[in-house]
Amino acid sequence: MDRERFDDKEKPRRPRYGRWLMAGTATWMAWTAWQKRQALHARRWDSLTPTAPELSRSALINGMVMRWEEHGESEALPVILIHGIPTGPRLWRHVIPHLVQDGSRCLAWEMVGYGWSIDEGLGRDISIPAQADYLAAWLEAQGIERAIFVGHDVGGGVVQAMLAAHPEYCAGAVLVDSVAFDNWPVPAMAWGQRFNRVVATTPPALLRPGFTHCLSKYGHADESRGQASALLHWSPYNQATGPAGLANQLRHLDARDTMAIADRLSITPSCPIGLVWGEHDLLDIASGERLSQLLGTAPVRRIPEGYHFTPEDHPEIIADEINGIRQRALNPPEA
């Protein structure tokens, strides 16, 4: 009997590679199934909401390939839409149909180093002041002399920079959940800045869960809609240069830029300006109210159920504000 017990103890344990392989396969299948469900959810949401097709354009300007989406045919006072981080021109896909039906020509400009232009930003200054200069060069190349500028998040900082550095282009402006003063970067972005080298060298698959979590939990009222949005905006980062591009974006997020711009903004703007803010945005609405006072505009238009990505969750409200500013620019009140 003792011999049998001894023999049992001496038997070597079989490696559990098979179990680990089965567990890994099951996890991968579950993740794939989840991705498919989110893709179906995104298509279902887009099918229920007016959605602009992805009409992409590109041009070589000052040695950089710049990309944008273009919708509508009117030549009267175009609307320039500028996204933030970590999105691209597709952020405006539900807003654009409401603008086009009102007679606007919409151009959703992709910031250099963002979206599918992510490689253009590597090794290049992609700060807010630099983006404003790139935008001005693009406007000149397109023959656009005046426009309504709409900016979300970092794109709102670019619009502020345009008001300060290139006011000749500005016939009107709308700031949507914008970076301003020192209300940014938000904690997730500050973490990314602190561990910038780690972000730059991490495989895309390992960055994706955190990306999806942040967009769905903090950016949208409906978490499932946020996951669908994250699936869309993740695509440019899901490539070999994606993590390095994200790290490059994070390196250039600097509240000192918006603080310096604020010092140059006029308290009596020469064009109509509107501000729209989600009340639950991590970019505190108090900063929007402060910006409103600085610019001498009407009070901030609040979205009670709004989080950060209001162009996706509340496109009708955003479009209504833009159309109102555009009409004021086209029909200025008599002095």
C-alpha cells in the first residue's frame, strides 16, 4: 500500500498546455463575438439616425497629406468641423445631415496626426497652435476665405486659436465640449502622458480595452452606444503605427496652449459665437461659462443628459446651434 502511494507521488504531472490553449481560444472567441455584436449595434444605431456617408478627400499641402470629408454643394459660407482626441471626421457623421439639409456645405477637417492622417504627425508638431496654422494653410489651398468653425474637444482649442491668430477666416464659431483654459487633459489622458513611452510600445490589442472603457464609460450616456462609437474611432489606432501615433498626440496636449490663447481672445468678438456643453462632461462646464464671459457670448447652451461626445449623442442640438450661428453670420443684425 505504501509503495502504491509512493509511486503516485513520483508520477510527473502532465503539463496543462491544453487547458491554457482551450481557455485562450474560448476568450478569443468571446472577444470576437463581442466585437461583432458591437459592430451590429453601431450599424443599427446609424440606420436609425441620419448618417452622412464617408466622402473622403485628400491633398498634399506644404509637404503634408491632409484629409477631410466634404458634404453639400452650397458655396455660401461653408462650415468647417474639427474633431478632438481620440476621434476623427466621423465624429460629425450624425450632425452633417442636419446641416446639409439646411443648405450648408460641410467640410470635416482631419487634424494632422489624427485619424487616418496619424502617420503625418509622427515627428511633427501637432499642438493646438500648430494645428491652427495647418488649418489656415488648408483653407488657403481650398480657396476658402471665410467660414463657420465648429470644434469639439481639442478641435475647440484649434477654433480658439483660429479666433486669436487667424480671425480673418472666422465668420462665426461654435465650441462644443471644448478644451479651454486649464480644464484639460482629463485623467485618462494625463495618465497616458505620464506613461507615454509605454503607450508608444504597447501592441494595439492591449491598448484597445482601456480605450473602449474610457470612451464608453465617460463619454456617453448610453454605454452600449459608447462601445459602438469606440469601435469606430479605434480603427486608425489598430495598425502598426497606431500606438506611436496615440503617444504623439498625448505628448502635444498642453493646457499652457489654451491658457496663452485665452489671453489673446477678444472680449468683443467680431463674429457670432455659440457654446454647447454636456452637463456631465469631464471637461467642466464651468470652464465653458468662463469662456462665454471672456468672449462676451450668449450663455452656454447646456445639454442636461449630455456627456462628452455630444455630436454623437445629441446631433440635433449641435446642428441647431451651428445653423443658428451660420444664419446670424449670413444675416448680421443692422448696427
